Amino acid sequence: MLAIIFTGFAICIAGAIGVSRRLVVSSECDMFGRLWTKAILSEYDIHLLDDYSVMAFFGNDDEVTDKLDSYLKYSAQGKLGAHIKGANADLTGYELGDPANFRKALRLGFAGNAASEIIYGRGRTYRDLDTGEGFDEEGRVICNPVVIDTLPSHGTGGSVSGEELTEKAKSAGDESGLRGMLSGAGAEVILLQKCFDNHVTKSDDKNHLLVNEWEYVIRGSTDDEENYRAVRKRLFIARNALNLAAIYKDPAKVELIVSVAETISPGPLGLVTQALIAEAWAALETEEDLEDLYHDRRVPILKTPEQWKTDIGAVLGSDKVKDKLDDESRKMLDEKQEEITGLSGKISTVTQFKNGLNYDEYLMIMICALNDNVRLLRIMDLIQINMKYRYYADFNMMEYYTGVRFTIEANGKSHEFEDAYK
């Protein structure tokens, strides 16, 4: 009986030891697995973090699996009689090139900032590239088809017209109104302000492949100069429409235009001449506005009479007006120049003002008016382009990951692990 009891106890002890060993192995796998997820995530790309506040690591399923197998071999293989079959990594769904993952990574990177704190060109430097009338910088064009085909946007279309800018600018009103508009744009606005250049201001002293990065977000062309000219055209259309509205809201200007038109084109043609003069005057004022914007000065959305900069004399002296007048009207214009000069002298003009929006803020209105996905994808394009230009010629967002997922099979039991940057 004692022998039977002793044997029973021995069997129980052996069973308890076996169960304990399996529990220890399982516990160690759980502990090591959580540690290894942190080890994988700790290999984030330092350049992505320093330049764009984005955390992601380079790799693929096979590379991560190989690393985990090495960790397993060192930490668990052969210990406590464990039977380790190996690890299996699956990173699907964590690609940085996925817009949803990138947006999340961006929000994490700028979680401590508020968009309203950096609006109005905070920390940006005036570039002084040109007068805004030409393109003085070397126009860079991305021609490599591999680079173009692997861009996150894949050539996604979409932009903002001058008419849309006009309406959005009216709703913004002024700097405080713009701040309210941008407060909901979040991390993307902060990233643009802190990390990307435009034709008038720059964010930092790092190397940027494109000169006009904000303009790229608006237009999306791989031709740097085309982006610049497309945005300038939109600015002209918007400012011209707003200036024309300002003319017709000012009774003194309307009265002056009518008087001048009746002087040089009496009769039914006077209405045509009125419209011609108003359009030409708005266009001339718009050219002055663009000159100010490209020199980092402010231009009000809808000007008051005191903020007007040009006079009608300059309009009537321009070839744009003279070429569109009939012969009789041109003759009358020359003959009654003194009388017309007297009429135009009734409205005084100024050349400078402090209120209004600068170039950055007008462009930010256009950027916020873009489709959310288009805006995000083009920002991703710029990051990929600059990472290629600065650090890795083969950089591709789809090869970087914001999280890790893998399984470990030990003693016939699967242990699943998953973690991401938080």
C-alpha cells in the first residue's frame, strides 16, 4: 500500500512538474512576445521622425519573421523542454502608405500642437525668389517613371479653381476668420507649416526637391514651374473677381467710371466702355495685389476705398484698354485727357495697408478647400519625394509600417501579439 501511495505521489509530482514547465514556457512566450513587439517598433526611421514627426519602421513579413526567429532561438529554444516551431509575422494593414495609417501617424506626431498656434507663417522665412511676374528658380521636373508610379497619390486629380478660392476667401474674411477655418484641418496644416516650402516662404534649411511644395499640394503636377503658374493664375482670378466686386460696391468709383465712359463713348457704347474700364481697373489692381503677395505683404479679401492702390488714369493709359476701344472712343480719350484726369483726381489712392492675408494664408485657403484625400495623398507624395532626395533613393512608404503583428507557436499553442505606435 505504501508503494502504491508513493508511486501515486511520484506520478502526481511528475505531472505537476510537466504542467508547470508548460505554464512557464507559455508565460515566457507571452512575456518575450510583448518585449519583441517593442523591439520591432523601436527600429523606427529616425529621419522620418526628425523631419516629419512620423514614426514607422522599414521591413516586410519575412524580415520581421527572421528577427523573431533569432530572438526565439536565443531566448527560448531548448529551455525547459520547450518545443518552439518559430514565429510568423503579418504586417498587412499597417503600411504607412495607407492614407488611414498615415493620417493616424500624423495625428500622433502632432498630438501636442494646435493648428491655430502656428497659423500666420509661424517660424517661416521669406524667400525673396522673384517679383511674382516670372519663375526665376530652376524649374525641376520629376521625369523618372518609377518615382512617379510609386507616389502615394498615383497621379490622383483634383484642384481648386479661382472661383472656388474667391468664395472661400469671402467666407474667411480676414486672418481671424482664416484661423477658424484652419482650426479643423489639424495635423496636415501643422505639417505643411513646419516642414514644406512655397514660392514665398520656406519652413527650414533642409534640402527640398521642389521649390513650390504648397503649390504641388494644390495642383499636383510633377513639373515645379507648372505648379507655380497654376497657383498664380488662380490667385489672379480670385483677386480680380474680388477687386471687381469692390469697385461696384464703391459708389465713388462707379460714378467715376460712368463719367469717364460717357466722356469718351457717348451713347449706347457707353455701357460697353463702362464694363471695359471696370474690368481693366480690377485687373490692374490685381497685378499690384500679386506684387504685394509675392513680396510677403498683406492684401485684404474685399478692399475698402481707403485700401485701393491704383487710379483710373493708369487704367486709361494702358494698351489693354486702348486696344479694345473703337477708333472714335480712342480719339475722344486723347482729346479729353485733361478733363478725364480731373475726374480721376477725385479719388485718392494709397499704396500700403496692414490688414488682410498674406501669400501663405491665401494658399492655405486653397489647400483647405481641396478634397481631404487628395490633400493628404499629395502631402504623402512630398514626404516620399524628399526622403528619396535627402536619404534613400529607393524610399517607398509602402515598405514602412506603423505597427506589428505576429504569432509564436510553442508546445502546440499559438501565442498572438500585436502592437502599434501610440
